[in-house]
Amino acid sequence: MEAILVLAAYCIGSLATSVWIGKSFYHIDVREFGSGNAGATNTFRVLGKRAGIPVLILDILKGCVAVALAYFSKYEPGSSGFINLEIGLGVAALIGHIFPVFAGFRGGKGVATLLGVVVCIAPAASALALIVFLIVLFSSRIVSLSSMLAGVSFPLFLIFLLGNSNPVLTVFSVVVSALLIVTHRKNIQRLLKNQESRVNLFATRK
């Protein structure tokens, strides 16, 4: 049963919202422009907020729905087995977003989907990390920097402020933070050269 749920979570993560919206309404494959990623950030950059906001919401929902599949398992909500399965489902959805079977395995970095995952698994720590994201975003207008700092803050809030005692969740939070740094290597290089793109969330595509 767990294997079926994990496969379903991967398929949910593989729903290529940015690609489908771009092709259906703008006749553009967002992967051919901007950063080349099939994610919400590049959609904002290439197509503007009218396309970016729906993609962002849908990508976050992918992570939430994938994690919610754990309720169809044999585990009691809140138990170690349940939390472990939630994490497994979230990882499957993230892999699906990065390597989507429905879009030629060319996806995005998974920040929005990962947000949906962690919000459902650790809502309090996620809310605090989201505050960090918004503060950095509105002060710098650099999504990559905002994402990385929010990701780094997530395990710190979870472990030191909220006192999490679940070792699997602790490891997951640290891995999430490290994954965000690794997937933003090119962004870090551009940041160091002061060449990273800035987004205008209030701009519309002409």
C-alpha cells in the first residue's frame, strides 16, 4: 500500500503546472526562457504574475496533497510511522517536480512544492520560515536568496525554537535546507557576482 501511495505522490509532483499553463495560455514553454526551470519563479519572470500566481499556488498544493496521502495508510496520524511516511511522500512529490514524467523529466527546483510539503509536516516551523522568505523577498526582490535563507532557517526554528524531538523530522529538516543550497548553486554564483535576477511581483506581462 505504501508503495502505491509513494508512486501516487510522485505522479502528483510530476504535474507540470508551469509548462502546461505556459503552453496552453501563452504558447510558451517557460523552460526555454529565463532560468530554464519549470517552476513558479521562472514563470513569474517569463510570464508575469497572472501566470506565476496560479503556478505558485498549484505547486504548493502538489506538496500538500502528496503528504496528505498518508491519511490513506495504516498509520495513526502523529505516530512515527505516519510522520516517516509523510516525509517519504513529500520526497516523492519533490522528485516528481524536479523530474516530471509528464514533461520529459525536465522540471523545476521544487521550492514551492517543498513549501507545501513542509507546511503540512511542520506547520509552525514553516510559518516562521515563510516570514523569513517574505522579509528577504520584499527587501531584496531576489527569490533565490529568499528561498535559501528561509530554507536554512527552517531546521533552526524546528530544532532550537520549537524543540522538535523527532529525529527523523530533524534529519529531514536539515536535508531540506541542504537541498535548497545545492539546487541553487548557480544562483549563489550569480549572487556573488551581483548578477542574480530580481523579480517584480507587481508587474504584468505585456
